[in-house]
Amino acid sequence: MRHIICAATLTLFSCGPEGNFTQETNQLPAPTATASEQSADGVGKRPESTSTSYGAETISPSSIENDAPVKTTAALNSTEPTATTTSTTTIAPAPAPTPLACSSTTTILGANQSTELTWSGTGPATFTLSASSLTPPVNLGSIKVSTDGSLHVTYTAPISAQLAFDIQVIARSSSGSEAACEVKIKADGDLGVADDGSTQGIVGSVYEIPHASRVNSAKLTSSWFSGTPLANILMPRLDVPNTPYENGFPGYPNLTAWYAIRFTSRLVVPVTGSYTFQTKSDDGSNLYIDGKLIVANDRVQAITTATSATVQLTAGLHNLQMDYFQGPPIYIAMMMLWRIPGASTFTVIPSTNLLRPVQQ
């Protein structure tokens, strides 16, 4: 038997006893449109959707043997439950603040001079000044705090100091940690401060010039620097401009004339190249580097400038010696300058380039 399907009509052709075909028609019932699918003219239409949705297409089995399956579309009117996940965020505890510590070496300042001081540790911090050896009220100088919140201040010494004293710049953090950086203030007119054996700078050994050598034709003599010195003083750099002699040097206020000082230090040369040196002194001075005389400026004189020839130096540490003497009283002056590679002018050799000698 053959089956021919056209739309919803099933027509059967069968062979009768006479061999003739007999047409049999089975009319499948037409689907009835629901109210929601009927239009005004009665023609069945699917409703239009205002949102985008996706349906699942299913296949219904045919009730007719060997018939092709009929496809129907079923709208998904239900929504599958959405799984929810609850996440827990763990906040790590804040790291413990690092205690404050001074990162700057002790330095020496004269009246109205400044230095930069820094601390390591966790800020922010407040800063105060203290001098345990002084009785208030005393001008301790001033500090300028960095505006970027770093642990950095600029300290400026008072405009006058009748006595030498030590100042402590104290940093105190919000967590309660505190640390002090120390600065040594030299008295007005002093060449330096008493050497403590540890502070960085130029160490000077002070000697009294023998009476036999106290003549206007005097020049530096090696014998002046023999024996035990009267005192050891310390200076951050050699930067004493023309200054009245009256105050002498620390511990010996009455020794205002006819003394000699041998300064020793390690010179930090920043880069290899050509250097030129100068001394300005009243009275005499001789500058040696690695044992070689570089600048000779040696006689009784008013403040005089002498300049070296060009010197080739390698980067690193070099031994420096400066012999100086003060003759008859009026003024004192003692300055040491250099012109580094690439520079066009002379500047005072800074304290950062002058370290304590190895054996002192």
C-alpha cells in the first residue's frame, strides 16, 4: 500500500479484487485556533512577542504508521532557577609600622647654616628640637618640614651661638615611635667643635707655634706639628671666610694667634677626570692630596687665593691634608674649594665629600 500525504489530508489508494484502484480519504481534523491566536478576520495567527526569547523545539511521535514526524514549537514559559554564589572577601591585616631611625650622619654647622636630615620608617611624623645641655630660653634654630609627607626636614642653625652645643631634631610617628638626628653647633668665631671621635668631617690637630717662629716671615714648618696637640677639633668642611680672630678655637679662647692646625680627611672624588683646587687663607695654607703638594699658599698675609694646576684624579677615596697657620692677630680665613669636571666655577668642597681619616 502507498500513502501520499498532502498537508493534513491522507489519501489511500488500494487495489480491489478487480485490480482497480479505490481512493480512500482520511481528513485529519484541522487545529482550532485559540482566542489569543485569532485575528479580527478569524484567521489564526501566532501572537507577536515584545521580548526576545528562545524556545525549545520538540518532536511529537506520529500516530500514523511510517508517517513523517510533525514538528511543534513549545514556548518556554518558565525560568530555570538561577544559582547564586555568596563570596567572602578576606581583608589582610595592615602591616605593622616600621620604627623610625635617623638616616643622616651627625654634621657640624656654624651660625645660620643648614643641613638636610632624613629618617627611615613609617610616617607621617611630627618634629621637635631639643638641646639637653642648654637652659631655655635659647634659640635652637628652625626646621622646615617636607611638603610631600616624607620623613625629611631642613634644619637651620640659629643666627648666633655664644657657646658650642649639640641639637637633637626628634621625629615622632603617629604610632609612638621616635628617633633623633643630631647636629653639632659651633660657637661664633670657632673654627670647629671638639672632636668626638666618630662624627664625619675633617679632623684638625691644633698646635701652638713656638715663640722662635713668631715672625712676619713665618712659613709652615713640619716641626710645628710634632708632639701632642693642644686639641683635636672637627669641621664639616673648610669654609671659614674672613673672620675676626678674637674667639680663637674651641677650648682655648685665649689662644687667638700663632697657632697651626693640620687637617686630615678622606676626599670622596665623584668621577674620574680633571680637577682644579683653590685655597683662600689668612694666613698661610698648603693643600696635599695623596701626599703631593697641590696648592701652596703659605705666608703671613691678608686673605689670599691660590689656585692649583689641573689634577687628574680617579673616582673614589683619596687622602687629603691641609696645613694651616694663623700668625699675628687681626683676621682669620681658611677656605678650600674645587672645580669638578664639567663645572665652570669653584665651589667649597662639600661635607658629603669629606670623611674622617682612617686612623684618628
